[in-house]
Amino acid sequence: MLNARALAATALLPLAANAQNQINMSTGISEAGAVITDLGAEIYGLHMLIFWICVAIGIGVFGVMLYSIYAHRKSKGVEPSQFHEHTGVEIAWTVVPFFILVLMAVPATSTLLEVYDNDDAEMSILVTGYQWKWKYEYLDADGENIAFFSNLATSQEQIYNTDTKGENYLLEVDEPLVIPVDTKVRFLITANDVIHSWWVPEIAVKRDAIPGFINEAWTRVLAEGVYRGQCTELCGAYHGFMPVEVHVVGQGEFNDWMAAKRGAAATDAALAATELPVDELMARGEDVYNASCLACHGANGEGGLGNAIAGSTIAMGGLDPHLNVIVNGVAGTAMQAFGAQLSDIDVAAVTTFQRNAFGNNTGDVVQASDVVSYKEG
Amino acid sequence: MGDHHHGPAKGLSRWLYTTNHKDIGTMYLWFSFAMFLLGGAFAMVIRAELFQPGMQLVEPGFFNQMTTLHGLVMVFGAIMPSFVGLANWLIPMMIGAPDMALPRMNNWSFWILPPAFLMLASTLLMEGGAPAFGWTFYAPLSTTYAPPSVTFFIFAIHILGVSSIMGSINIIATVMNMRAPGMTYMKMPLFVWTWLITAFLLVAVMPVLAGAVTMMLMDIHFGTSFFSAAGGGDPVLFQHIFWFFGHPEVYIIILPAFGVISQIIPAFSRKPLFGYASMVYATAGIAFLSFIVWAHHMYTVGMPVAGELFFMYATMLIAVPTGVKVFNWVTTMWRGAMTFETPMLFSIGFLVLFTIGGFTGLMLSIAPADFQYHDTYFVVAHFHYVMVAGAVFSMTAAVYFWLPKWTGRMYNETMGKVHFWVSFIGFNVTFFPQHFVGLAGMPRRIPDYALQFADFNMMSSIGAFIYGMSQLLFLYNVIAAIVSGEKVSDEKVWDGAEGLEWTLPSPAPYHTFETPPKLEEQPAY
């Protein structure tokens, strides 16, 4: 439990200087003054309306109480009145609050109906929660879906206080979700393991990601920019480490990004059909390891929530048992089936990496074709 | 009185075999205070880790065990048993009964609690660690993905449920059958009323919780799929069942607190409670509404919009009877002749802070806004305003108020006032900033956070340490009063206090009201 090294380092490192203290909900308006989403601005307005009604009632109730505490003290020699029960007053303080509530319910209802208006979306994105990352899949009418995982990009050194924390500490990912501006985007939200919740405060979208069920949400973001959020349903040990990062870009830039993604997918597919040299596999494998394995298995393969990789009998034993763990996961543990999450080339690279890094010098080279043939049995 | 009865047995057997409501009440109160300190220690670990961004003291998995056990121990170990202890001590004395109706069951309902909590605490030492899925234990995190200790957790919950149901049956039987002649329902002190209604809530919903954990047990060990979509079940079903228990549960916690406040504010205002009847009806109204609002905890699970609207409207309605309560207390103070001894200070603290918790509750009831509040620190702040400043403050007020009657000795008033002010300030420094970080986007149950939340979290942690320390002062004051406090000789310790318990000697003898009291002079209030 105790992490003395990290504790000692804490005192030495200053926090990033530009952290700001925000004390209220996102207004739905960007710093430049542009509306980010109509719905976000509306929800903020609703929130403030209810807040001010509460403040007004509070001033009334607490005012009466404070005056009473000041004026009706025994030390002032007052004689207690013995009055009690007054039908008129009692009816009034039942009926008046009821009408105030009706007043609140009207705008609340209309806003809620807008939240639920999922019709006429121009594009759909399947958002899947995993322990502890998000997968985004752009649904394509021709079945040419683009899918990728979005992992926490903050380094373990920053988390364990041996490196200065960056501006977007814990709110940055390796591959953000990219959506075009002024486009109605429908999110289909689900989960692969436990319940997660996908939330971006500034665009006012939060919906639980529930395994086996698909929830719908939508947004139309009007201001380009980067919007950040986090998982908001306890989903296990690293619940605090699966942020959401959304880049809202112009339609042209979005099209370019999409084309690049398709190109990269084609390159990966081509790579999978060739033999890669060992140093390329190792470099790629290290990237995959850092994104997908490190949180549980440690930066040096020393283990943690998961077993140690360094010196592991699995990573240094036969290839098939090793691929079995990576591709199929281990039932009943946090070890997921990465065969469904990583491309064959990435599985090959990370397997090669694990078999040759951290002192596991097996000398084995695993190619994508080995993974394909393993999967085919 | 009571010469023909022997006094308490000596030594340990007195406590093991006792069927005396006062002994059992005392054990409940000490047990709950021990759990309060244990749950508080878990909270201190949480706040120490959150003192600064970055992981310092504990690992994320252990952090989750702390949040889970903090919630479970505080709800089931500290707050609920403390009010049962209060009920044991006070209900027989308030209604003029010699004891509880079912004294042997009373002994049993207490003595199964310590083993249950021992088992729950022992999960910390088990392989895989203690439950780490939050006190709301949502499936499938608490089933398929749970540590092996979950089975012990389930068994502990079962025992707590049995204990609560037995305690509630006892209270219902006592109140219905053992009131002194002339004490009609509408003459019962409000504390008795609120507990009677609470007992019905408990009997209604504890079996639902038992059902939920049993279904979990089946899913984990016997291959069923109640909460797994892969086998035809539904994880959201778990949440519906849990909150069908869980929402009445919060009123189970707060209604006896309302009862306490309704006894103390009139006593120190030297003025009858303004609207006795409307308080009873408001309590019943809140209890009824508590059964039809559960899904407001689940606005983001993807319910159909009609369901969202129903639960939003029903939840907003709770503001009406709750408002009636607050208005009644304030009107009771109005034109009274108030003094501000420690019980009154804690009651006024309750009134102010609980009302703030009520306001944030009203904000949370607004479904579209809740999409922004849900599962953030705003919720954490809200429920600590009602749980700590509500239930715990009222419980503290109750201990100071009735301690002289229980022990025949007075606590140190100055120290009591210091305890109040340090608690009040510590509490607000802890929880008020949590509204800000919650609105700004900090999710609950995270061991580490983005840098923009750093200042308020540090403030929160400092406040928590202050609040935690102030409870040791409370412990000292109570023990010092019992050991060497100034003796009180008056039956009526507080000049404004009304009720049958204040007609008894101080300390209250081991057996009281063996012959029922006469009620003519007792006012209705």
C-alpha cells in the first residue's frame, strides 16, 4: 500500500501553475463567448434558475430563523409565547411550495425532452467502455467502420509524482474522439465488462455504458475546440484513469482525419501480411504495452494489479499459452481478451515485446501471421 | 421503585444476557460510536490520499476498498444502530412502558451485529482485498468482477438485515401495545412517531436488500444470470432493486433524526412544537413518497423519457413535506425564549445544514440538470449534508440532550459548545467546497484528480481532519461525564423539556414504569 518513493517525491515537485478553480457548472459557452452546445447552455440556465430559487427560499427561512435567534432569547428576558397550530399558515406553506415546484417543472420538462430527442442524427458513433479505456467506432453505411481505443496518456511518472504534472493531467488520451462541428452526432453507448459512464461536462452529455445494452445520446457542438471529461461510474481499480477527450473540428479537417484513419487501417492490414523486422516489432510492441498493459503490469513488467511479466513463465514459456492469455484474457480476472481489442499486428508486436523485454530474452519473434494462425486454431 | 426486582447482573454476563432496554440501548450506542470511529478512520485515509493530486499513500484498488467500507460502516454500522440504540433507551420511557415488547429478541438483534461487522472488516485481510465496488455495489462490478471476499460481504449484509428487521418488529410491537393508558397515537412524542414510521419502512425494504444480495450470491456461485446480460439478465435490474431499498433507506436514517430535532427545539425554545399533527402527516407523506422515487438515483441509465418524468415529478414533491418540517421548526423557535446549550446548538446546526442539503436535493431532482450532477462530488456534498449534518448532528444533539437522564451526570457545557463549533466549521470546510469541484466536473470515487480540483480538495481534507478530531473531544466529554460529571438531581434536567422520560429520576433507574404512569397532565405535542 505505502509508496514511500512516491511520497518522498511529492514534496519536491510543484504542481502545474495554470490550474484554475472553477466553482460552477460549465456554462455551455466557450471562453471566446461562443455557444458550445445549445443544450449545455440550456441546462446551465436551468441549473442557475433552480439555484436562485433555492437561494431566495434560503434567505427567507434563514432570515426568519436568525432574527428569531437574535430577538427571542431567554437572556433578553422574553416570555415564550405558547401559540401553536394555525390552519391558514400551514395550508399556505404547503400550497405555495407546490406552485413553485410546478414553476420549476415546466422548463425542466422541456429541457429533458430535448435531451431525449435522438432523431435526425447525421452520424453515429458507437462508444464502448472497457476497463479502463474507451473504444470509439464510427458507424459507416457501407460497413467500413473505423474503430480505435482511447487510452489515458498521462504517464505513470506523473501519477506517482516523479515527474511534473502536465496541464491536462489525467484528462488526456492517446487518441481522442474527433467529431465535426455543427453536426448532430448520435452516440450509441455500451460497455464490454462493467458499467461505465461517458461524460463530457462542457457539451453536457452523460450516459451510462451498460454491458449488454445500448444507450443513446446526442450532441451538436457549435464551437470547435477540445473538450475533456471522465468516466463517472465506478468501474474498478482504475476508474479514475479513463478520461474522455473530444476534438471538435471543421468538416474539412474531419474529412482529412477520417481519410488518414482509413489509410492507417489499410497500412495495418498490409503490415499484417508481411514479416516485420524485430526492431520494428519491438518499438511497436513497446507502444502497445505502454497503452494497454502498463497500468496493471508495471512500467518494467514488475507486476501490480496484474502478474509480473518480467521473468514470467507465461512470457518465457511456449508461444501458444502466451498468446492464449493475451488474445482470450483470463476469465474471472481483470485480464481482458485483447484479441478483440488490438489488431493482429499489435498483438504480434506486444507479444514479441513481452518475450524480449524486461530481461525476458527469449529471442522469439512473433509475426502477425502467427497470431492469425493461432486465432484460427 | 422496583425493590422486588434484582438489579443488573455483574460482569460480562450482564451485557451478554441482558434483556433490559436500557442496557441494550447502551450497547447499541457504544457499538455505533465505535463503528463511527472506524468508518471515520477509513474516511481519513480517503481524504489523506486526496490531499494532493497524484497517488501518494495507497493504491487505487485499496482506495476503492476504503470508499466502499466507509459507506457501508457509516450507514449500517454507525448511523442505523445509533438510532436503534436511541429508540431502545427512549421509546419505553417516552410511552410509559416498562421495557420493549420483545426483550429477548432485542438482545439477539444487537448481538448479531458485532460478528457481522467483524466479518465485514476481516475482508480487508483476505486475498483480493475487501469489497471495492462502492457501498451501492452495482453489478456486474460486484458480481462477475468482484473479489472473492464479496461472499462474506453478502453474508454480513444478510445479518444486518435480520438485525434491523428484528429491531423494527420490536419497536412496532412496543409502540402499538405498550403505550401507557391515555397515550393515544396523536399524543405520542414525535420521536416515537418518526421511529414507528421508520420501523415500517425497515420491515418493507430490508427484505428487498436481502433479495438483491441473494441474487448476487446466486449469480456469483450458482450460475444464474439475474444481473448479466450475457445470460438474459440485466445489470440495471440490480440498480432498480437496490434503490427500491436504498431510497427508503435514506429516510430510515433521517426520520428518527427529525424526531430528535422535534423534541429538542421545543425544549430549548420553551414553547410547544408549532404543528404537531402536520409534522406527523408530513413524516407519513415523506415515507410514502420514499417508495416511488427510487429511480432518481438512475437518471443516466437510459430510462424511457416517461419514466424520467415520473420520477422527477415525484422526487420534486418530497420538497413539500420536507418544507413543512423545516417551516415548523423555525416557527417553533419564533417568539420562544431560547437558550443555546449544546443540544440546541447541534439542532440549529442540523436545521441550517439539512436545509442546504434539501436545496441541493431539489436541484438534483431536476433530471436534465442531474445529467451534469450525477456521480460527481456535488452528489457527495449533497448526501453528506443530509447524512452527517442531518443524521449525525441530530444524533449528537440527542446524546447531549438525554445523557444527564441516562447517567445522572452532566457533560461539560463549554467543551460541548467547543465540540459543536469545531464540528460545524470542520464539516463545512470539508463538504462545502465539494459542491464546487462537483459542479466543475470532478467524478466521485476517484483516487486521483485533475489539477483544477487541487485547492478545494486540499481544503476538504483539512476540514475532514478537523471534523474527525472534534469527535474525539465528544468521546472524551461523554466519558468524563459518566465518570466524574456533575451530578444532576432534577427529574427535569432541562427546564423546557416535556415528556414522560423527564418525570423519571436522573439517572433513570434500571426498571422504570413498572406501573403505567398517569397521563392527565401530559400535554399533547
